[in-house]
Amino acid sequence: ALGNRAGRAPSSAGAMGPPPWTPRDRRCMAPARVDYYAMLGVPRLATAEQLRKAYRRKALEHHPDKNLGHVLEATESFKRVAEAYSVLRDPAQRARYDRADGTAVRGFSVQGAMDLFRDVFGEEITAGLTRVADEVVRPKVQRAAAPLISGFTSAVDRCSKAEVVRDAMAAGLGSIASEADAELQMYVRSQERCLALLEESREKLTQHEVQHRARMSALQRDLDEADQAVHRWTAYVPLLLISLQLAGMWAGPSPSTAFIVMAWLATILFVLDGVARWRMSMGAHAGLKDAERQFAANSVPLQEAVKEAERALRVATDALRRAQAAAAKAQEDLRTSQRDGASLGAAATVGRHICGKVMRFASETLASPRLTPRLLMTPRLLISPRVVS
């Protein structure tokens, strides 16, 4: 209907169509245009003196200390006037502003507006204006608001003593306390699980270290035995040489062929035995180094698991501490409400609690895959007992 009224055909989906820009296109929008001359009430060809007089008049009119009844609106106007004068009094900024056809300056703060006011009017006038606001205007505003505050306080006190209000606040605070206790128990169980996980991770790391020490002890024994065998073989080399020399002397200058063959066979067997012992020693050294590398590689994930379990335990402990504080505060609020009656603080606490439950229910409902647009618009969903509770 809106599309037909504007002279455009509606989209095929029957909706109003996409917006003229998407959130990503916000940065492409044209900057805001503000008429600084109109803010100060001067013509575009105003001189520096005219700008100064106009600023003094507008700044005094909108100063927050002179408008304590509506400080927020006065502060915003005061800031805009200061922004306009800060641009127009500088010839370079004024020329750039005129060329940009009224593009506003961004980032002008209240403190900057106050500094400009102090620069134009002087420290004495600024301090005097603040002193007048503190000593004259503000007490008048407080005296004028005192009857309203007193009446509001009396109304709140009467409401807090009403039985239905007390019962409602007690029920709401009781629900908050119950949920806080349930959440506390959940975090207690979470901390227990983290403790069990940490103990399990540490036990696995300890078992891995024990197995590594046992394996290293066995490998070290094998290495010691191999080294001793090599040392013994080295000690047998001189004995072999002496034996061969004595046998040669006994055989005479022309030993028999059998003697020569036996001597060569003995020498070859002795050398082969030494090579075997040396290889055994080198293999033991390599096995020891491989065991060290495997232990280091296998220890890394176990150590990371222990660190992760410790981090999870710290997080669970912090969450448990916060849950304990929340449960204690909920119980204290409930006891205070039962003793002193309802209060605005208790009402705000219960209101936040109810709003939080409504928002959680709405998010869970909207995330449900069984939810349809027709079901979303049904009054039954909007007044569901879960929302009321």
C-alpha cells in the first residue's frame, strides 16, 4: 500500500522492500549539514565583532548554570553554539565550512564548549556564573522540588506498606533467591567437575613420567652393558696380538697352512665381535635419545591438558565466587524486604529479573525451528504462562 501511494509497485514478497541503504552503507551517507550562521542569528557576511557579540548573547542564554531546570537541553544548545562560533571565528575553518556548503564539524565536546566560554568571557565571569548557580539558583530549584520529592517519597512509602505489594515483592525476591541458589549449586558442580578433570590430567601426566623413568632406567642398563662389552673387547686386543706373536714364534719361519688359516679365522672372529659390540653400544645410545624425544613429544599434550584444566578451574572458581555473592545478596534482599517492606530498589531488582526471563524466553522461542510467523503473532504466545512466571 505504501508503495502504491508513493507511485512505486510493491515488491514480489508483498513487503515494503529493502531500505534505501544497508548498515554497511552508513559510511557512504552524506555528512550532516548545519547552518552555523542561523545558530548564532547572524548573516553569512557577518564580521568578527558581530560573531563575537552573537556568541556572547547565545552562550549566556544557554549556559547550563543558568538553566538548572533543563540542564541536558541547555548543555546541548550551549555546545552547538560553541561549535558554531569556534568554526566561524577562524577564517580558514569558516572558508572551508562555506565551501563545504554547511558540513558540520564532528567531535566537539562539552569541555571544549566550556573552554571556549572561559576564553571569551574570562575566568572571573565564568567563576562568578558558577558561584551564582551554586549559591542562588540551585538552592531555589531544590526548595521548589522539595514538596514534589516529599510527596513522591510518601507515595512510595504507602505503596511499600501495602500487603499486595509486599507479597509481590516477596514472591519476586524469593524467585530470585531460588534461582541464585540453583545457579550456585550448578557452579559448585562445575567446580567439582573441573577439579576431577584436573586430578585426572595430573594423574595421566604422573603415570607418563613414571613410565618414562622406568623405560629410561632399562635403556640405561642396556647402554651400560653395551659400553662395558666394548671396553672388554678393547682390553682383549693386546692379548690377541701377543697370542698371535707367540704362536708365530712357536710355528717357526715356515708355519703350516692350517696354522695360518686358524690365525686368520681367530682375527676375523675377534674383529666381528668388536663390531657387533660397537653397534650394540651405538644402538643403545640412539634408543636413549629416541626415548627422550618421545617423552618430550608425548608430554606436551598432557601438560597442555593440565594447564587447560587449571584455567577451567580458575574460571569455575571465579564464577562460583560471583554466584555465592549473588546468592548472598538475593537472600539479604529477601530478608530486608520481609523486614522493612517493599522498596524501589527491590522493585527494580524484580523488574530486571522478570525482563531477563522474558528476553530469554523470547530468544529461545525465536530460535526454535518449529516457530512460524503465524504462531509468532498468536495472542497465546504473547501471554504464555512461562512469560508470566
